[in-house]
Amino acid sequence: MWLKVMGRDNSTSGGGFILVGFSEQPGLERILFVFILIFYLLTLTGNGTIILVSRLDPHLHTPMYFFLTHLSFIDLTLVTCISPQMLFNLWGPDKSISFVGCVVQLLITLGLGSTECVLLAMMAYDRYVAVCQPLHYFTLMPPQLCWTLSSISWFLGFSNSLVHTPITMTLPRCGHHRINHFYCEIPPMIQLACVDTTNYKKEIMIQSSVFLVFPLSLILVSYAHIARSVLRIKTSGGRQKAFGTCGSHLMVVSIFYGTIIYVYMIPKSELSHNVTKFVALLYNLFPPLMNPIIYTLRNRDVKEATRKVVMQKRKSRT
């Protein structure tokens, strides 16, 4: 079906692109530069800390923190893939990005976003086992299974990206190279095509729905079982402990899926281009920053592990 569309011409490969971003509002660009730089540095610090303490503290060598390390790595890589290029384009008049840079950005961001959708479902299953089968938790969640579940998440995520990135980047563009966005993403890239992309848009919508709906359904089913188990607990202390076990993950899921559904499921005709770009900006910056904050503030083990790492560094210096 896509043989005709994927036929290359002189305008489908090579050259570069112009990331329009917020260039129509120069004053806003300076504000966004500071805003994004702060978000980027805080995200690197927060997720880097989660990865570091999860590796160094033996008490955190559990399935929950194994998955959390993967989540932090995804978030750290995602913002690193987008933010430096965005900061460069915001700071000066040069809004360009190379063809190879655009391919890499599209491949990584799409792959990481898809991987995170699946990984959050795997983490929901981990929380289900922790609450509903606490006595058999380490038996039901051995390291081999954790590695298998995480590998499935990465495989599915980047399989999706490896399918759509080549198709998107080889669409005939007839010389169009101005991307009305601040990074290379499928919807604004498709807008550059000078062929009928109706069927491809339908395929993307179907596949995106699968990556959104199926993992979210697994998460909802897991939490339905968790809620039923929690309601059976007679003591308030037991219920509070169970909710504390799942609260951080549930907040992360709410933020991630809330923003991604708003970005990709609301008809674009109902939103202006600037509103769409602002929401996409929040989607790419807000969850990666909030995830380590949520897990750190709500989790006594992470706070204690972080304190130990800081104390050990101070002792080694003295």
C-alpha cells in the first residue's frame, strides 16, 4: 500500500529542516529558554539521583526500583534528546536541524514514548503483585521476569518507532522543510508531505490507540484488583500502607496519560498551533521532572537512600 508513497524523490532525503517553534514571538523565546533550561537541569538531577541511589543502595534492589530505574532512564534520555536542540534554537536566530538529527530525534522520542506506555503497565502489574500477593512477591517477581518485562517494553516501543520513522521521513515533501513545531514529531512532519496521507494517518491513529488503550487497560485492571484487595483490609494502617505502595505509581500514570491523551487524542482543529505546541512542551518536560519528585517525596526508602549516598560522599571528601 505504501510503495507509491515511499518512492523517493530529490526532496525526501538529505538537507535539513527549520523548526519554527515559537519564533513568531521572540520575547517569549527568552522566557522559554530560561524555563526549559531550569526544567532540563532539574530533570537531569532528579532522574540521575533515582538511578544512582537505586544502584548503590542494596535495600533498593527490588522489582519496584528496577522498573523505576528504567523509567528514570527513559525520562532522562527523552529530555536530553529534545531540550539541547530546543535551547539552541531558542537562544539564537538559527532554527535549523539537520536531516540526520531530525531522524534521530524522531526515532528516539517515539521509541521512548511508546516504551514508557508499556513500562507503566508492567509497573502496575508489579504493584498488583506487591499488594495482592505480598507473601509471594519475590517469588512471583524474580529478576528474570523483571528483565523479561522490561525487555518487552523496550522491544515493543522501538519496534513501533522503527516502523513509523522510516515511513515518515521518506514521505515526499516537494521542498517543504519548515516544521511548525519545536522538535521533529510525526504529526507536523506529515504536514510537510505533498501526497495524500489519509491512510497513513489512520494507521498511526490505530497503532497509537493500541499503545495507549491496551497498556492503560492493563493498568486499570491491575488497580481494580488492588482496590478490591485494599477494601478487604480491616485496619486503617494496613490500608494506608497499601495506598502508599501504589500512590506514587498512580500519580505518575495520571500525569503521563493525562498529558499524552490531551496532546494526541483531542482533534487538532479544536486547538490553535500555539496551544498544541505549549501542551506538547508540557508533555515532554513536566512528567520527566515530576516522576523523581513524586517517588522521592512520597517514598521513605528513596529519601533514606539519597541521604546515605550524600553522607557517604561527604565522608569520602573529608
